Amino acid sequence: MKNIFTCLLAAFLTQSIIAQPYNIVIKGGHVIDPKNSIDAVMDIGIRDGKIAIVNKNVDTIGALQVVNARGMIVTPGLIDIHSHNFTGTEENHYLSNGFSALAPDGFTFRVGVTTVVDAGGAGWKSFSLFKKNIIDHSQTRVLSMLNIVGEGMRGSPYEQDTRGMDGKMTSLVAKANPAYVVGVKVAHFEGSEWTPVDRAVEAGTLAKIPVMIDFGSSNPPLSLEELLMKHLRPGDIFTHCFGQVRGRETIVDTATGKVKQYVKDARQKGVIFDVGYGGISFAYSQALPALRDGFYPNSISTDIHTGSMNNAMKDILSVMSKFLNMGMPLPEVIKASTWSPAQIIQKPELGNLSPGSEADIAVFSMHSGRFGFYDYTGVKTVGEKKLECEMTLRAGRIVYDLNGIATPVYPIQVR
């Protein structure tokens, strides 16, 4: 008798768990989840901040909120792996506790971004301040690529002094903060030596994390082929890959309009090519022929700061829309903004809609019309498609709803 009672109780409890209503159900959206090879109209049920189910028809009975996503695109929350977030009030600190970086929550959710990687704002000396002031006070998930310069991205003379570039100390801080530090950054070095790159690779090797290189400031120029083929490891990141500025070697041979063979060889080797759009680090003269040659970026990122966001770059959806209008298929654009970045920064728990994953989700409208897109050189293209963020969820909570597509707009409070 006792065994029968135990079985009945277990069955009742199991049924209660199954019948537990979802906190949020997103209905009827076109779900694109590259990790799980989903590209179809599906519903998503969210419970306790996690993805509970992705299915053709999810029951809304008892749900606290229902989101009408019909005609919209639903994706994992976007991951911007080249961002600048170490904002502050210090004079002459550039992107390291200075005025040119951006507090993340003010610009992320309104464009579907749920995770940013600060690319080199903090170095090993300043990471604790960055964590205290920015990481710990942001709803956006904020990660860090430590600058090989201990002071971080403070500009000259700090970024030119190789004595401040310490691979061992950088690796120690990275290993002490594995939840937040996902890479090492090199940028803006003007010397004719490989010291910054090699010390960053040393740190990355010790901490088992990738290196991101902003390359091309050296005078005389260092060899891009040597960087890609001799100094970088598989998994290391070449950012600003479609840049064309004076003194910087390009990935496309301007004479032939084709991607250089050693660049293709580097990709085959495992080097990552990241957009890192920035203020002057994207040119149609490179991007258009590269895409025509079948060379898509591994990751789409912004290099957002106060300069780039008010210039040709705007925001990540503007950059994604540019690539969409250059012929990059929508699923590939989404993959380069979600699942691929998650893999690049070794955070495979992010950038997907797998049941059990934290519910970071973006909902977009795709507008049709005539839209102008231009680069920093003034080259303008006209596109017919443009993405707009309708809603962003972070850890299962709606943090941005452009047009009130959730019913009710604010969840009923359960007492």
C-alpha cells in the first residue's frame, strides 16, 4: 500500500511540474537559432529565466506574459565581441575609465544585444576598477578582453611603451577572473616590432584564451601575412578585417578584387576574422569584393564608442543590415552575431536557444524599403532591407519592448 501511495504521489508531482505555466511565451515568430539548426516559425516558452521549450505550439495557459512575434524574427540575444564600455570621468583616459566609452545598458537592449565584450579598455592593472564600476552595475552581460597594456586603452604614451606590456601579469588576472575575462587585446601600437603581439599571445597561451589584434598602425608597416601565418594561433582574432586606411595592409588585393591567398590560408588555419566596424575601420572597397569572393566575416561586431556610433557605424543592427544588403544570407548574419561569437570567446552556453540556456532573446522586424548605408569614406549604397529591434529579453526578463508586443506589457505580480 505504501508503494502504491508513493507512486501516486510521484506521478502527481511529476504532472504538476509538467503543467507548471511559463513566465513568458513568445508566439509565432520566425526562430533562427544557428546552434540548433532551427530556421522556422516556432514558439518559445520561458520559465525561471531559462529557455524551457522551443516548439511549434507552446501552451500559453497561465503564462504571465505572451509576446505576439508573428511576422518577426526571433534569435538568441546578440553578442558584440568588440565594444568599448569602460566609461568614466578621468581626463586623458580615452577608452579606459574615460569619456569616449559607453555605459552598456544605454545602447545594448534597444538593438537586441545582451552580451558585450569590452575590447581592451581595461588592462591587468585596471580590471578590478572596470569590474567594480561597469561589470557589477550592468544588466547587460559584460565581459572583457584585457589589454596587454597594464593601464588599458589610455592612448599614447601608454600604448606605445612595451615596458607596460606584461604577458604573465595579464594571464594571472585572466585566470583569476575566468567568468569575465575572455581574451587579450592588442591595439594602436606604432612601433616596428612584434613585442605587443607576442606578449599578448604569451598571455593568451598561459590563460588558454584568444587574442584580438587591432593591427596596422606600425610605421613602417609590419607584414599582415607574417602576423596571420606566424604569430597568431588558431582561434585568435583579426579585427577590423574590412578596414582600408593608409599604412594598413588589406585582406583584399585592390588590383584583382580578390581576397589574398594568405588570408584564405589563415582562415583555413583557424584565424578568426571579425568586422570591428569602428570609426574608420570598415570600407565598402574591401567588404564588397570580399563578400563577392565568398569571404564572410566570422563575427559581426561594432567597435562602438562615442565616435563610431555617431558616424557611419550607428549600431550593430546597422552593421548587420549592411552585410545583409551586401548579399550575406540572413541565417549567416544571425550566426555571426550570436552562436559564432559565443564559440570564439569560449562561452558555448551563450548565443543559442537550447532548453536550459539562460533566456537571452532578441525579436526583430525586417523593414522593406530604400535605405541608405555609407562608410567613413563617403561611399554610399542603397539597400532594401533593414533590421529593427522590437524586443529584448535578458535572463528571461523583458528589458526592452519597442511597441508593447507583450500582453500584458508589464507582468502580473505573483504574491
